[in-house]
Amino acid sequence: MTVTDPLSTIVSAARKGDQHAWDTLVDRFLPLVGAVVRGHRLNAADGDDVSQTVWLRLVEHLGDLREPAALPGWLRTTTRNECLRVLSARGRMRPTDPQDEAGGLDAIAEDVAESDLLAAERHRLLLAALAELPAARRDLLLLLLEDPPVAYEEISRRLGIPVGSIGPTRARALDQLRRTASLRGLAGDEATGGGDAG
């Protein structure tokens, strides 16, 4: 078995406990996991911890993955979530010397940078999720997010829907948004969602 074999064949063998199939999966997708880790600028020790956690999660959840083709997305999402978890934990546990005022300021600046990174990642995920929605629902949600707020009458006029339909349509659009592949990983169900989680 080699990394060029069909993914469904490798996954099927790995589910049955074939160690060579597991090694092949790791060889095939280690570059993907490494690229996501590097994109989050983790140090080597944190990156190794994330990688080990991702492979452990795969061992635990490979049987839950309905479609072998979803594995790359699942790995990407799981790795990203682990990187964000590590960055968040590192921000809460940063040791500083109370006698070193500059060190304290540096730590605050690093916390802000990590917070900005998390916010940028959430923004990217939200944009990707919005792109998965039908145009009419996406347009409605974007109008509802306008600042200053757009009146329902104006939304009705622009989108050609009755004022009384805006609330229920908004609820359905938000529900659909929560179930998009882009946001599924944030809810922690990327292993059982069945689709490409990334």
C-alpha cells in the first residue's frame, strides 16, 4: 500500500487495524497537518503536541467519518482547532517577570496579536460559511448586519420579500449557516458531520 493508492482503500484498511495503512495515512497527510501548524506560527514543541493530538483524534474518530474523501478537510479543521486551542491556552498562561515592566508590555502585545489571529480566523470561517449559503439568504444576513441597521421595510424593498417573512427567513438562514461545512468544526462535531469539515 502506498500514498498513491485510493484514499477509500487506505481508510478501509486502517479502520480494520492495518498498521501499514495507518503509516500510509500519516505519510500522505503529515504535510497537510504541518502546513496548518506552520500557518499558525506555533513553536516546535507546540506544533509537535498539536500533530500528536490530531493523529490521536483520527485514531479515535476514523470509524465515525462517513466519507473517506472528507478526511483531508477533517484533518485541516481538527489541526486548525487544536492550533487555536494551544494559542488560546498559551495566552492565558504566559509567565512574566513582575520586575520587568517591558516584559509585561511585550506579553500584552503578544496577547493582542494572538487575539487578532483568532479574530481573523473566525472572520475567514464566517466568510467561507456565508459563501456556502444560497444568495438570497446570504444577502438577507448581510443586510441585517449593516451598521447602521437597515429597516425591515427597506430590506423588504431591496430583496422583494414581505416584512413578516424576514424574521423566519433569518432564523432559517442562521440555522443553515451554523450547519455549513466551514463552521461545523467550530461546534466540535467535525468528526461526525460526514462532510468535508474544512
